[in-house]
Amino acid sequence: MDEARADAVEQKRLAELEEAFELFNQTSSQLTLAYESLQHEVEDLQHKLDESNREKHRVGERLEQLLNLLPAGVIVLDEHDRIVEMNPAAETILGIDAIGRNWEVVVRNVFLIANDAGELITHNQNYYQLSESPLSLSQNHGEHLNGKILLIQDVTAARDLQQHMSRHQRLSSMGEMAASLAHQVRTPLASALLYVSQMSSPQLAEDKRDKFVAKTLTSLRHLEALVKDMLQYAKGGKAKDQKVQVGALLDGLKHSVEPKVQQSHSLIRFDEKTPGLVVLGDQDALLTALENLVSNAIDIVSEHAEIDVSVELDGKRNQVDITVADNGPGLSEEMNEKIFEPFFTSRAQGTGLGLAVVRAVAEAHGGEAWVKSIKGRGAVFGLRLPLLENGEDA
């Protein structure tokens, strides 16, 4: 009995061993298959990684070639505004020794001045436009490069072309102006000649002689205004760089328009809210522009015009608005868009140069001319000019 029981136990152990060995074989086969599959995946990932690295390398090469061929300068600054990288165009502009130096120091050494348009000007009068963008790049060990990327472009040729086009446009306008003035001058000149010829008659009564003298003077003043506007428009509005007190400018305007104001039985009010303001430019040109605005207001209303001349300070932008408001019929939306164009006029006796001169003078002084008007509610014309800080040269 004992031997039989021992044989049974032994048989059971052998069966368990065979079962365990079979399970081991199955598990080993599964692990082998999993390893082979994992190895294939690793090889596939390695292939994709190699392809990604090659593509990254190709992109890097193309980007490097692009930066090398780019005519604009590309500059990388670190968080302390030090130059850490430049492309060849930037090296040509700033010099190879600019690497590692502070950007502000390089600007002071390379460029003479920065103008109001944000352009950098060199000593030999080359103009560069600068733009910037924040930069954040990941580096090794999880570090980040926080700084700026700058783009600097040579716009000298573009400025020269713009000035050439401006001169061409002015010459073209002067051709139109000559044709227009030939027609405009003919009428007052013929009238003046007629009145002068009649004044030489000994039989002419004294009251009629005085009347003819007044009409002759009116015709001659019209001719003078035509010539004055023509010369101012042709000159472009600015010939001097002198300090001009806004208060003194308004005093001059007050005296110069007084005869026309009285003749038209009009009322003009001056409101200089902020005294002591100073602009840089040509006082005579600015006075002519303001005279044109007041004369235009009187001519539109004809008689009994009510005109308000005021000064508004824009401290945030460091500029001043000199405005001329009238109680006239106002302007349509179409006229608002065209009112400053040369030879555009809604009056039979107008030359279309008065407001064009205003715009030319404003732009020549680095400012602009503007108008706000609603049909039937009058109009407000403005001359916007940059101020000198604290009355001193910038």
C-alpha cells in the first residue's frame, strides 16, 4: 500500500512538473514574440527619428541659407539686450564686433539719430527701419533663452523713390496749376485793367473813381492770393527750422485776417487754452495755412460768419491741434474725402489751392490737416503739429 501511494504521489509530481514546464514554454514563446515585436518597433522608431533628424537638418540648412541671403539684418538679443546672433546682413550694418555688446550701445555708435517715424539714420544719411518681436527658445538642460529678435531693413532707396514720386506729383500738380491759374488770373486781371483804364478819364465823377479804385484793389488782392497759394504749394510748406510760438502765431493770424473779418461783418473768437506751446518750422508758412482756413470759412458763409480759433494740446502724443470752426453749411461725406485735394473747390471763385496748401504745410512740418463736418452743422478744420518738448529742440 505504501509503495502504491508513493508511486501515485510521484506521478502527480511529474504531471505538475510537465504542466509547469509547458506553461514556462508558452510564456517564453510569448516573451520572445513580444521582444521581437518590440525590437521591430524600436527599429521603426529609430528609422523615423533618423528621418526626422535629417529633415530637421535640411530645414536648418535652408533656414541658414535664407538668413545668409536675406537682405535685411536679423539680430537676436538675450534677456539683457546683448547681441548673441546676427546674420551677414546685420554684420554688414553693425559690424562683426557688435556680437556680445549691448544693443543700445551699438545703436549709439552706428547710428546718428532716430526720427519720429522710428527710422534709424546713419552718418552718411542711410535710413533703416527697425521692428522687433519677443523671443523664447528652449535650450539644453531645460533652459530657455528669453530675449528679442530684431529685423533691420535699409529703406534708403524706398525713401528716395517716395521723394522722387512726391516731386513728380508736385510737378504734375504745378502743370495743372498753371493751366488753372491761367483761367483764374484772366478774370481779375481783365477787371483790374478795365477799371484802371476808366479811372484815367477826366470826366469820371469822384464817387465812381473811388468805386473803381476799390474794385481794382479787390481784383489785385485776388491775384496776390493766387500767386501766394501757388508759391506756397510749390515750395511744399517748409523752408525753415525755427522755433515758432503758437501764441505768437495766433496773434499774427488775428491781425492778418482782421480786414477780411470786418469787411464780411464776421465774428472771430480766439481761445488759446494752453499758452507757451512751441513748434518747429516756418512761421510764415504756418500763418499762411491758418489764414487759408479762416478765409475759407468766411468765403463759405459769405457774411456774418462766426469763427472759433482754438488750441488743443495732446500731451500723450506731444502734439497740438490748432482748429478753425465755422457756422457754415458743412460738408458732405464725399467732400470730406476730397476737400484737401489740389484744385478741388465748390465755389465759382475758388482756386482749389487754399486747403491743398494747408495740407502741404502740415505734412511738411511732420503733422497733418484734418476736417470734421456734418452736412448742415458747420465744419471744423484742424492743423495738427508735433510739439517741441518743453520748448526745446528734441
